[in-house]
Amino acid sequence: MKYLQECRQLADRQQYELLRHNAEHYFHETGDGALLALLAMACAHLGDRDGAERALIELHDNRVVLDLAGHVDLAAAQLLTGRLQLASERLEMVLNEQPDNALALARLAFCRMHNGDLEQARILYQRSVELHPHRLPAWVSLTKLYLLAHQPEHAEQTLQQAMMWLEQLRPQLPDSVVQIQQVQLQNLQLEVWVACDQLATAEAWLERQQGVVQEEDWVACVTTFSQILSGVDRHDTAEEALRNALKVYPKNLSLITAVVELLQLAGRTQQAIVLLRRGIALIRQGEAGGPEMEVVFWARMSTICLHQRHKQARKAAEKACELATGLERSDNLPELRVWQIQAQAKNAQAQVESQAQNYDVSERLFKELLEQNPWFLPSLQGLGQQYMQLGRIDEAVELFNRIREIDPTKGFSALISARQFPEDEQTLERIEKAARLPSLEGSMASGVLFQLASAREKRKDYDRAFTLAADANNGSKKFLQYDPEAHRQRCARIRHAFSRELFEARQGCGYRGEDESLPVFVLGMPRSGTTLVEQILGSHSEIFGAGELGVIPQRIAGLDRWERHVGSGRQYPDCVDDLTPPVTQGIARGILEELKGLASNDKSGARFIVDKLPHNFENIGLIKFLFPKAKIISVRRDPRDIALSNYFTDYQAKHGGMGFAYDMEWIGQQLADHNLLMHHWMKVFPGELLEIQYEDLIENTEFQTRRMLKYIGVEWEPQVLSFNELDRPVKTASVWQVRQPIYKTSTAKWERYKSHLAQLIKGTNAKIEWEPIEMERFPVPGMFTGGVALYKEERLDEAEYEFKKVLHHFPEHGGAHFMVGLIYVRKGHLKDGIAMMEKGLAVCPWNRNWRKDLIQACEMAGDTQRVSELTRVPSSTDTPDLEAANEGERQYSTSVNAATDACHEH
């Protein structure tokens, strides 16, 4: 039937809005029940779960008889609504009768992939594209499968084939379809580049896109890039990409939202709040978005503040609801969009009432939303969690089962959220059985198993608890990219770079102004007690606990970007020897300025800001390079308790590189690396760091707290012992413990798991070995930027001498090659100058300004062939000439800008 063929073609082309319209129209016109499967598929793709369910119910109630193609359509709708097993059985039935049904093969491959059978999925997808190579979604899925299987080379090859088919099909497809599929392939290309560790290539493409596409499209590319980076635990680089994009479009609300999401994941709540306020200010000033976006921002603000800033959360929710009501009078938004925005505001209000234990009010609000949309996930979660708190288990389970059809992990995790563990064995067994069913997450829901492990531990079923934690960790490990040997080598390189000799040779570096004591760094192994220490300190009137900040990792990412920018071939920590006193002072001032903006209103005058990012124990050298008198508190704890606590924690995408926590041997190795690093720092900075033992803090809180306050330089205040009453955000894995008074049950927990510590002991006690470190150093810092300064002053001979000194130490330094080439050209030595410029551009092929300078030099030399080659569109291997420093790194205001300007001239 022609109308069915037309609708299926729309599905193939991913034109789901048009598919929904046409399927509804043809169904009312013909009554053909086969259209209901296509309608359900379209609604599910568009996020209209309610519409999809209605179509499926109608199809079932009408007892529609489907042909094989109809069964394949219905299987797609079942897949999209979480009915993976039903879809798989239906597709197997179709393939029994039509073994060469390419679409059924592709959809069955999807089922196999999400069941964890990657090899079978690959075979099915490969067979599908061989039978029907024109169906681009199958190529896309096959590429994703290779990425999931950690085979980026095969992914790249498959992606290139998909791009080839798109080019062949382009004349036959509507422009809108080409655009949809082109965006999918571009996003996949970014994933492939990241998987192949070709960040410079990805950055280059993004830089070129910024110049040729609209702001909205470019921002979408950048946010996709950041999501991909986050997915491989490169959150620092993801945040850097977003913040650099914000420099280009500082008023773009999508970028602000993306950064806020990363900050929330990282537990950096105060920074997220500051950024949300900035977005709201832009909206109110009419510089970005509209009234609907202000509602969204206020609702998000309420969610962020919910657990620790109750008054602020209520005010934000009330503001969101007030503004949302006004949207009813707007004719500028579609009705569905208005409802979605109003629902966000109302759900935020319901969450606030629930948190305040106004359960009748919150239940009424949640139910009003669910009456309008039974599949509204935030209200299902909120009401279900409230029912759990009130002991209404059956009602909660009913809601969680509905959530499971949308998102299995969230559905089952909700049952034991907020530390509300089921008390009966039957409920625990029921949750575990469901957690081990195939889902879109894979063969098991690791997040649910982690929570079940905690539930079993509470019931003192320790062997079962460890088994669940082990299964959860093993299920998560396959998605990680953690390399313990690489981490050990990096630690060795850090120790080598930050030697005592470096600090003696670089005296004068760092900020020594009146605010030099402002930052306090609390660090140590994750789960060592850093949150408890910060909470105690943050109770002091002169100290503000800002949580886990990314200020130091961000600066490290900025240094790496600068080295890529000038083509030095180096990266952190090697490059610290090139930091001049003005540069280090500029970095430090930028950090101080950022920290001062984080303190809450009631502590805006705080003298000290605490950054408690645990993994800053790796960065103590840089911290002391920037802040010679920084206050650094190292928290130590029984390594066995640290290990068990990490192993039982699901960090998900937490900021700070937590991949080690999913393997007991890796944890042991990380503990050993931490100990060796701390031994090194104690030798380099004798008497300058304060070490606090967690067990001593638990045993004698007042004595140890007095030590910390004296070390920081503030007077004793008794209220610090009531730290658990402090009203401030805590978004770490320790959030529940710090709300309790000091208790001793957190010590010596390892004794319950004695029989499970063999791998931990193996990792901890193994001999620490690393490859020999080769690290060429600059005899004095700033030779390259010094040469740039001389060049700008037209002192060419002196500049040439400086650049050649750089090349003596680093023969492959792209920037030095290029600058020598510029000088040669200026002196009339065109041939030699062009040769040197070519060497520089070969190292940094992404630098468009260098390319322009080389083109002009070749024109002067009459080399028209080379000019033609250089003026062609840059290849996909090019990378961007981006600003080197990260946001806030004003230390480069002189040196970097001068170098950049000089490299743009000839």
C-alpha cells in the first residue's frame, strides 16, 4: 500500500514529526491498524511517551493483524518504549521467515548490542548493510558499535563508508533529511576522533565550523563534543571546550546550561549557581533567550539548591512557577512546549514541598502533573521517592516499574535512593532480579547493583554485599579508559618535574600578595575524609567550603592547550619549567579572583576558601608553584577502609578521574602511587603541609580541629564542632555521612571484608616501577615568549638568537621554527625562511594565520604551485588556532597575546 510505503520511507529518513502527522492522517482516513505501529514509533522518537503508549494500546485492543513489515515496525516501537525482550522475539520470528530482511537484522542487532552481545550485534549489522547499503541509520549504528567495542579504526572505516553513501544519496534526499544525517555523521566523527585521541583534529574541525555555520549549529557541535569527552572521563577537557566556546558566544544559554550540567556532575554546586545567575541576568536584560528560558533556569536553580539551601530552593521554585504562569498568555510558544516548561516549574515546587515534609502538598502537585502526563519522569521519580520515605512501598514500586519502562536504571535505583533501603528480603531480591535483566544500559544495571550492595551491607550480609559491588564494578569497567600503568608513569613524571631543584631555580614564581593565604586545599585519596574536614572548616566564620573545584585541573588543561598552540611537543608537567614569574602570578591572580566569586552571600567576606578536590594530591607541586604559602591539608585514612569505600561507590561520571575505583588491584596501585607522591611532597616542602589522620579526627575531633585552624591562621570557634548543622551544598559521595554527628562506625570497616582483600594487597604491595624519565628543561623560562617580545620590537637578530636557543633544546618546536622563518623572510632570505616556516606549519597544521603568512612568503618567492596547495580548503587533520589559556588565565595577557600576535604577522 502506497501510504504505508510512504510512512516507512519517512521512518527510514528519520522525519518523525512528518511521520506522526501522516500516520495519524492515513489511519483516520483508512483505518489501517498497521499505521498504529508507525505512529507509536514516531511518538516515541519525539519523546511523546504517552502518545506512543496510546497507539500501542489501540493496536492491541483492535487485534490488528500485521504482515512481516508491520511486525518490524512494531518491534521498533517496542524497542523505543523499553520492551527489549518482546522486540527481540518479534524480530527473530520475522527473520525465521525472511532471513534477508535488512531492517529486521538491524533492529535485532540493536537488541543484541544492548544485551551486551557486541559480536553478534556486529555480525547482524554487517549483514544488514550488505543487504541494504543505502540505509544510513544502520551504518551509524555499526559505527557506534565499533566505538563501544573499543575498535576506533573499524569505526573510522565504517564512518567513511557511511559518508560515501550519503554523498551518493544526497541528490535523492530532501535537504532536511541530508542535514539530519549529516549532523549524525559529524557527531560520530567527533566520537571517532576522541576515541583515537585526536583532540587537535576535532578542535580544528570545530574551529572551522565556527566560521561557516550559524551560532546555534556550532554550539550544538561543541556541546556534543563536550558530552563525548565526558563519556570518556575527560571532564576537564569537556569543560574547557565549553568555556572556550563561551568566550566566542558569552551570551549563549545552551552553553551556559551545558557547563552547569558538568558542574553538577562534578559536585561543584556553588560554581553552577553562579553560572545560572549569570544566565538569568542575561535573560532579564534581554540579551539572550526569552521568558521561557528564565523559567527553566529558575527551576534548575531550585533543583541544585534543593538538599542544602532550602530557602533558596523555595524562592527559585516560586519564581519559576510565577513566570511559568505568565507563559499562558504568550502566543509565541507551542502548547506542548508551554506545558513542558510549566511542568518543570511545578515539579520543582513539588520537590521543595517534599523536602520540607509538606507531603500532602507535594503529593497533590506530583499527581496533578501525572494526570496530565502519566510518563513525566521527574514527577514519577519525585512521588516514588516520597512514597518510599513514607513507607508506602507498593505504591512506590508501581511508580518505579513505570519508570523502568522509560529508564530501567533510574527505575530501580529510585527504590533505594536517599538511603531509604527496603527492609524485606523479597523486595531486595525483586530489585536485584530486575537489575540483572537486559536493558539499554547492557546486561546489568550497575548503578542499581551498587545501591543494592549498600543495602546488603546495612543488613550485615557482607559477602553478598561484596559480590554485588564486584558485579557492579565489573559491569562498569568495560566502559572505562583507565590505565594504571599510565597513571603510575604520570605520577613519576610529576615527581621528576616538580623537584626541589626546580623550585630553587625558579624563585620568585607565584603570587605573594596580601591574599596569598586565601586558598586552602584539602586533599587526599577519595573517601579518605576530605569532605568531613571541609565541612568542619566551613563551619568557621572566616572560612568558606566551596566543595570540589576544578580550578587547578582547568589551569593544567590550559597549559596543555598553550603547548599545542605553539607546537612545542610538550605537555604538563614537563612545561612548568617554562613558566615565568609574571605568568605564575597571573595564573594565581586568576584563581584568586574566581575563588572570591564563589563564596555565598553570608560568607562573602570569608578570608579563606577551601577547595577539597581529593585528587589535587597530584597537583601539590603546581599549587606551591602558584601559591608558595598555600595552606594544604592532607587527609590520611586506613588504606583498607579507603579501598572498600571506593569500591562500594558508584562515581559514574564524577570529575577527577575515578576509573581506578572499579578494580581492587587498581585501588591498591593508586594507594601506593598516592603514598609515594605524598612522601615526595613532604621532602620537597618540609613542614609546609599539614597531615590529618581520619581516625584521629574521629577519636579526638576538637584537638585535631584546633590543629587545622591554627595551621590556617584563624582563631578557635566552638560552632565548628556542630559542622553537621552547616547549611551549605555538599555534592559528593559523602553527602549522607557529613549530615550526621561524628560516629566511629566508619572506622575499621575493612575487617568485615577480610576475605576479599587479596587483590587490594597485591596492588598495594607490588613493586612500584616506571619507565625512565627523559625530560629536557629550559635553562631559563620564557625564551620563546621573550623572543616574540624582541621580534615585536623589531630587534630581529636578538629574537632570532632566542628562537634558535629554543630549537637547541627542543629541535621540533613548531613555533620557534616558524618565527625563525619569519625573521629570515624579513631579512630577505626567502628560500631558507619558507623552509623554516614549512617546518613550523607541519607541527601545527591547524594554524590558519601561519598558513596565511606562508602563503604570502610563497607569493613573494613566486611559488604559485605551493600557493595553490596552501589556499585549498584545509584537510580534516587540521586543528584550530585557538586561544591558549583557559578562562580566568589572565597570566597570558602579555606573553600569550604577544606570541599569538607575532605569529600572525610577518
